[in-house]
Amino acid sequence: MLRKNQFILVLFSLGLLSILLAVTQGNFVAAASLAQDPKPTPTIDRLAKPTMPANPVMADKGAQDYWLYCSPCHGDQAQGLTDEFRKQYPTEDQFCWNSGCHGNRPYPNGWTIPRYVPALVGPGALMRFPDGAVLKAYIQQQMPFQTPGILKEAEYWRITAFLLRQNGYWSGDSDLTKMLAEKIIINRDSTFSITPTTTMVPALISTPTPAMQQAALQDSNGAPSSPDVRTMAVLGMIILIVLSIIVVKGLKKW
Ligand code: HEC
């Protein structure tokens, strides 16, 4: 009888503990997402604005445009949104895909970022694009991801110049024009093309529905939000329910 009681006690403590953990972690996640700022404050060196040479060429200026508009998602070295790069962010900004941040339930009026943000520099990068002109057209039509097409034409050219130079497709020692960009080959085998649109279609922006906003708000009020937290809470409940059944049955017997 004593053993049974001890067993029940242990189960009861486990149930309580997991609920407690779930609640505290829920609060932690909510606090982290409240402090979330879509643009990371570049305090650490690797997040700092790139310095300009004395006589900057177009691609050098493009490096600064890239830093401002693209690096928060594509990385300081255009390596993509890697785990390693996210560790450069302040702790509360490292969990891009948390609920209430840029996860399935973004913060109110926020947006969702796909799990995979591709590298733009390095082996295999940009292989989708046949040449510099198509690359620029794509970037102008689709990027920045959350607000496509908002940059100035000149900024898109500068960023394209930077990316072409960083990948070694071009020396970068002159101004990049459409005519020149068409001649800078990235991947000869690519047949990818961009259909010109007069108005930029921000097709990729995820406009949060009122329900999504409500959910995000609930998250910031401290409700469990990540799947882990939810699993723990559910587990705790199940353990408690099973316990109640055992106790009730036990009471009848004993
Ligand atoms: C909010 C995050 C975000 C920002 C900011 C952003 N991107 Fe992206 N980018 C993405 C995601 C996500 C994809 C993948 C989209 C897809 O697969 O449809 C992507 C894809 C790309 C691609 C296609 C790469 C390939 O190989 O298919 C290019 C090029 C690109 N981005 C350039 C840029 C440039 C240049 C900027 C800055 C002007 C920028 N992006 C800003 C998230 C972002």
C-alpha cells in the first residue's frame, strides 16, 4: 500500500512539475517575443555597418545597402539565415521562428519567414539565375521578402553589383548597367526568367488575419506558445487525469 502511495505521489509531482515548467517557459517565450525588434540592433562587430573604402565603387555602396536591407535575413556574409549567424543576434532576437516573432503566428502586423533563407554568396549560391540582369529583376520583384519592391532602382542595382562581385562573377570595378548585367553569366544552364510586372506584387507578404493577430496577442499575454511548451502542459494534464482516476478507483477499493 505504501509503495502505491509513493508511486502516486511521484506521478503527482511529475504532473505538477511539467505544468509549472510549461507555464514559466511560456512566459519566457512571451517575454522574448515582446522584446523582439524586426531589425536587429547591430551592436556586435559582425552586425556592424560595413566600412567604405576611400573611393567606393558601386559594389562597395551595395555592401552597405545589403547590410541594411538584406543581411538581417541572409546573413552578414550572405551565408543565409544559419544557426551560427543567428547566434550573433542578442539572445531575444535569435528565435526567428518562435510564435509571436516570425513563426507561424507572427506578432501583430508581422510576417512569417520560411525556415530556410538561402545563401546568396558561396558555392552553389544564386545557381537559379542565368545572369546578373535576371538576378536584379528577381531581387527587385521579390525582395526584401517582407516588403518586395520598396527599394530604389539604384539601390537594387548596387546590391546586385555587390552580390555579383562577392561571388566572383565580375570584378566590380565599374558601374553595373542592364547591358553589362546581361553579359555577366551566373549559370549558363538556368532557364529561369522574370516576367516584368508594372506593379510589384507583394505576393510573398503574409498579411496576418485578425485571428492570427489575436493568437499572437494571446501569446504575449503569457499563454504557452511553442509546441514544446504545449506538449509539456498536455503531458502534465494527462498525468494528473490518470492520477485522479487511480486515486478515485483506489479510494473505492481501499
Ligand atoms: C525577411 C527576410 C528576408 C529579407 C529581409 C530579404 N530576403 Fe531574400 N529571401 C528570403 C527568403 C525566405 C527567400 C527564399 C524565398 C523563396 O524561396 O521563395 C529569399 C530568397 C532570395 C533570393 C533567391 C535566392 C535563390 O537562390 O533562390 C535572392 C537573390 C534574395 N533573396 C536576395 C535578397 C536581397 C538582395 C535582399 C535585400 C534587398 C533580401 N533578399 C532581403 C528572405 C529575405
